[in-house]
Amino acid sequence: MTTTLPRTDALATVRGRRARSSRGGAVGAFLLRRVIRLFWSVVALVTVVFLMVRMIPGDPVRNALGTNATAAIVEARRESLGLNDPLWQQYLSFWKGLLTGNLGDSFSLNLPVTTILEQRLPATLELAFLSLATVLVVSIPLGIVIAALTRGGRRPGLDVAYTSVSGLVAVIPEFVIGVALVYVFAVQTTLLPVAGREGANSYVLPVLALSIGLIAGVSRIVRVEALTVFSQDYIRTARAKRMSRRRLYLNHALPNLVTPALTVGGLVLGSLVAGTVLVETIFSWPGLGLTIVDAVRSKDFPLAQGIVLVYGLIVLVANLLIDFVLVCLDPRSTLKDA
């Protein structure tokens, strides 16, 4: 004996399937737009890097060979490196090298650029992602706690103190914080190592230099978002039901703060990648930041453009991954992008 669903139930089932199919199509279209945008962003990045590096004043070949090299030797070296070719031809050669995994050889180190990247990139990634994890782990709870303590105009003194201090710290450049940390923890007290990448202690000062200002800035954003969430009807209803604070914040408030936190995380990663250049120089960190400073000083075209390209690709790919995570957590974000 077969049973037949009532007409209303059958219509609801069909509409539900259509809605899920529509959401799946919207998600697919969203991700496709993001991939296309990534492609054109990479094209723009490669073009800007190629032109920017060639705007560095001076002769890289003369700088690499030294002042004692004869004009004939310098000219022969320029010819062998293709630097006498027209700019458009150098640009096409650059693209060809990218597509084949050949970024050329470093003028100053006489090593393939890919080899140098393989040696130095892990140190930079460790520093950037440890700093990102520190920022998110500290700033999100801090912002939520401050919002919970100051909601509804409560504790105005804490509100003013937090806003003033966090606003001041957020605008201090990373290198200033780095120098201050070196002076306090490495010069005055000698508690922590000031240079190199040896042992867990060597990570503390560079990570703090990169994280402190961003923790202040991100926690302010999280606080504003948390205050908005706390003013919602469902939070007031949960509070009226005498729900414990732990359940209220973890089960109801925190999930609604994940999306803005991840969005800010993508922006934070870009700041961290840029900040590593100065921080690595201060702490003699053997990563790409210190290497690119030396490459620009020595006018090492292949090495400088390879490092800048890697920095840009890290930010672009990270933002694509964050978009993917966001659309999986909240498919409604595809509608906002439409």
C-alpha cells in the first residue's frame, strides 16, 4: 500500500529542492567569479612587479660585477641576461619563465631564484601564520569580552580607556614596536634573543612586533560587531531565558562573529606579509623580507621580482581560500556579492 503526501507537503518538498539547487548554483557562480578575478589579479600583479622592479635606478649588472669589471664584460653580461632586449620582449620572457617555473638566476647570489625562494619562504610563512593565529586567538575573545562588559553603556570608564589605548596602539608601525621590544626584552633584560631563528624563543619578539598593533585594530572591529550581535532579538530572548553566559556567547554570539572575523583575517594577512619585510630586517630573520631588502639594495631584478610576486600570490590565494570558507559557512554571502 502506497501513501501519497498531501499536496502542501509535496509542494514544500519541491520548493526546498529548488531552493537548494538555486543556492548550489549561486555558490558555484560565486566561486567562478572569484577564480576569474584571481586570474586577472595575477596578470595585473605580474605586470606591475615587472615594471616596478625595472624602475629601480642604477645598473644591476655593474652593481653585481663590481667597479673593476670592464665595459666589455658588463655589456656581454647584459646581453646574456637579455637586458638589452626591448621591454616587451623581456616581459614575454618573464611570462615564459613563470609558466615553466624558471624565475631566472639571482645577480648577486648566483643561484636560481626558485632555489632561494625554497630556502627562505618557509621562515616567512612561519612568521606570518604564527602572527595571524596570535592575532585571531587574542583579538576575537578580547573584542567579545570588552563588548560584553561595555554593552548598553555600561562601564564608560573601561570603554574610554580601551578605545583610547587600542586606537593608539593600532596606528604604531610594526618597526617601531619591534625596536621597542628589542630595547626592553633584548637589550635591557636580555630575556629573549634579538636575532636569528634558533629555538622557540626566537619567534616571540618578531611575532609580537607583527601582532600587537593588529590585535588592537582587529579587537576594535570585533567589539563593534559583537555589540551589534548583542543587540539582536535572539540574544535578548536567550538572556531573558536565563541562559548561562558560556552558552550565550559560545553557542549564539560567536558563530555570528565568525564571518566578519574571517573577512578581517584576509586583510590582516596582507598587512602581515607587508610587515614581515621590516620586522625580518630588525630581527635578522632569515626569510624573504630580509632577502628582498638586500635584493633591492643590490638591484637584483630577478630575485626582487620573484619575492614580490610570491608575496602578492600569498595574499591573493589566501583571500580566495577565505572567500571559499565564508561561502561554505554562509551561502547567503553569495547574494551580497551578486
